[in-house]
Amino acid sequence: MRRIKNILLFALAASMLIGTASCGGAGGAGNTETPASDSPAGTSADTPGEMSSGTPDSTDTGSPEQTSAGSHSETAADTQAGTTSDIPAVTTAETSEETTGTSADPSGEPLRFLFLGNSLMYYNDMPDIFAEIAKEQGKDVYVKSVTKGSATVSDFASPSTEVGAQALPLLKNEKWDYVVIEPSRRISPYEDTVKKLEFDSAKTIRTLAAAAGAKTVLYAVWGNNNGSVVEYKATGGVSTAEVSTHSMGRAQHTKFMEDTSAELAGILGDVPVAHAGYAFENCIAADPSLNLYYTDERHPSLEGSWLAACVIYDTVFGESPDRILSRTSPASVKTLVAAADKTVLRGEIPEIKDEPQAQGFKLLIVGSNLMDNYAVGKVFANIVKAADGTDVQSRYLTSSTFVMNDLVPEASDLGLREALASDEWDAIVVQVSRRNTRSAADVAASELAALKTVAPLLKAETGKVFLFTLNSKSKPSIFSAATPGYTDTGKKETCSAEDGSAYFRELADAWAAECGLGVINYGQAYHGYSGITSEGVGYLQACMIYCSVFGRAVPDGVSETNGLSADAASKIRGLAAQYCGLAS
């Protein structure tokens, strides 16, 4: 596929007498091969009208990464210029032909590279860019990559995952000279369970790589440009779950990722680190106008991917790629090569000072997994940062079967009392469970009694406590009261989605009046936008929280739109203001 694409590109270039072409490509999922001699844990969300009760596994950075079958993106949408939208679950790209030129191996065999990573690696076909750079320098290389959005090192070390099922046989059955692995950005400064999981898994990959004759290389990535850092926790096996978001500077996040890779390299022993993160900082300092980030502020732009490929080339070969690709490289390639050389060959590490973490605004979200299906905390944080310049930290207390009674026990699995004791929250949003129906008055009575028990605790924390109504399913189930939760009777109540959402609003209004709380009427607002997308759902939820918490509409000039068009984002902001009783 890649070969056909490049033949077409070459023909087009010849016919139009142009000397440059883009090095875009597909990433994320499937099994494609590219010759070096050619150019380059739970249930995911239902449709927006029928949100599921599962928890999608969320990607890096923070995030998104490419959403694929059975995974959830850290970003709302991960398609970009140069990537396809119908990508299979796992991508394997391979250089299958020898290049012409001097072999880098005295035996005459090509040097064999295996890249294992996620979307920070596959965006713009970065391993393929590396192969092109090596080819231009006369190196004989064979490059194969296995990548998937949100993939962690632990995924590659497990035979039960998609990427592990592909990568482990390659490591065990083939010879490699270099295996490049990427410590996931799911490692954060805020907890250690994911870090331990990643480090233990890296030891497994390192052992297998050594047995295959390969040197392991760590691909140290850059920090998020917008400073929004997602905290994950390990939940068993290779699964991780998003628990909160934090704000820290881009450079500080980069330093953390680089320090993490350096720590891991010390544990693994004799493992070089490809300092892509530090190269980003050096390049930004040299030319602030050069954009190394894709529009989501986390993934690399084409220039960012080229810089990363140059860093890996310098790290492996110990030399600069002085013969610059004239046809496929971006116009800024000399600046990118210079930044890579400065970082790797001259060892000039940028000075990044530790900075105290800003307290900012803290939001606690309590409810079912439907509250984090569309990363509402993260989108809210991005909106507030863009609109007001305020940093936001959000945290979820969620479960797939949430009811108000879950909050009552002292030792609740949701950990409400621990969360209230361990931090000071500026606003708390509590979901009205969709287990309530018009025919189940006993459920509503039990829910209200539980809310009356915990409402004083919430109000003692902050004066901004809100009940959040979701949109109803078209035929909600009827539940009967039980302790501590509810038992599904298996019956169905005939009810339109609009009527069900109106009922949730009635409950929320009555409960809020009795307990002295606010109401965020998202459920009915949802029906005000025909054909709303997943990105729109997250944006509408976040805009309504913004309107309710701050008592004002989201400004029209806000730059954070969650990947929506300007018209769609403006319409949603107006809808949020309308249903929050504000002028848009």
C-alpha cells in the first residue's frame, strides 16, 4: 500500500515538476509493510443517545491516541492530516526490501529494527520516516513496527492483548538488532501503580530483545503542550483507568517523561535513551514559530515526527543525517536535524526548572462510568484554561452501577470521604442515576434518602454542589429497592427518551430544592442538538458544567472546541447557556 502510494506521489511530482512531497501516512491499526527503499476495560460508549455503563480504556496522553476496536482515545478524535479514519486495530509497518548503499552491518545483512509503541510513534509513520532517513544516508535497514493508540509497554508484554499477540512472536522467533520501546505517557507524577506496571513489563521486553540479539532503545517522548496531564491507575492485568487530570507546564511534563526514561534505562542496564522530549524543548527554544504539535497539543505534527526520527537516527548511529531528504522532508528539516544533533550528539540537555504545581480549580465528579465516557473533566479543564487561563484538576469517583446509596457507607468503594478529606474541592458534580424511572417510586425515595445523608458533607466542602442529569434511554429499566443498591426486575417501561430526560430533571429539581443543591440539566439539553457527535457530547457536558460552576456562558472566543468545527462549538455553547438559564 505504501509502495503504491509513493509510486503515485512520484508520478504526480514528476508531472507537476515539484521537488517536495508530504510524508503523511496511516497509523494506529492493521498490518502493513513498507520497504526502506520506497518512500515513505469495560464497554466503550454507545451512540450518544444510548450511553453505555462501561468504562472505556483511555489512551495516552492523557488520552487520546487513536481509538481502535476495544480501546478509548485520550483525545476525542485522533484523525489528522495524513492519517486515515478507517484504520484496523493494530498497525504493523515493515520495510521488506534492502536499500542500496553501504550496509551498516559488516556481515552485509540489513540492520533490523522493531518499533513498539502507540500513537506518539505511529503519527505520520515516524518509523517509516526513520527508514527514509537511514536510506538517504546509505544505511541498509529493515524496519518493522507494531503500534496501537493508547498501547502501553505492558500491552506489548502480554500475549492476551492485540499488540502483544503480534509483538511477542516477533521477539521470540526473529532476529533483531534494535527494539525501540516507548514508556507510555500514562505514567504520571501523581501515582506509581502504572509506573511499576510499565517498568516490570519493560524488563520482560528487554529480556526478549536480548535473546533475539537486539539492543533495546527507549523512546523518551515530550510533554503535552497544553500542560493537561491525565492521571491513570493500574486496575489489574494490563488495564489502566483514568482517575483525574492535573495541570503542569509543558517543559516540566517533558522533564518528567525524560526522567522516567532515564530511571528505566538505569534499571534495564546498557539501554540508550532517544531523547525526543529534550529535542522538542531544544527545537522550540531555537525556533518558537516551528509547531511540533498536532492540533490536540499532545501528538506530533509532521515536523514533530521528523524530529523524533532524527533523534532515533542520531542515537542509534552516533552521527548526523547530513544528507537531507529533498523530496519528502519538511521545509524546516535543517532546524529539526540541528535540534536532534544538539540534543543527542552534543549532549546539550535543556535546563528545565522544577516549578511548584499551581493549585488552580479543583472539580470532583461523582457518578457512573457515563460521567467519564467522554472525558468531561479533561474537556472542562481545557475550556477553563482557554477561557480564563486557570489551571484545573479534576477527579472521578465512578462505578458502572453507581447509585446514591454507594456514597453512604464510611468505607465506600468510591472513596467519597477519602476524597473530601484529602483535598479541597471548588465544585462537586453528582450524577442522578438512570436507574430511576417513573414506575419505581421506591428507588427514587431511597436515592433521595441517601442524598440527604451525604449532602451536608458535600456542602461543607464547597458551596458549588450540583446534581447532573443524563439523557434517558428510550426504554429505561424498572428497578426495585434493595440494600445498598438496586435489583433489576428485568421489566421494561415504555418511555420516550425525551420523557425520561424530563423525569430526571423533575427528580433533580425536587432533590436540589430539598437539599440546597444546584442542577445541571444536561439530559434535556442533549435533545436540543440533533445528530450530536461524541466530541459534541463531551463538549456540551463540559460547557454546561462551566456555565453552572462559574455562573456565566463560555465565551464565544474560547479556542478549546474539542475538535469540533467553529459553528458546531458555537451552537453547543449557546445551547449550554440556554439550558443553564444564561444568555449565550
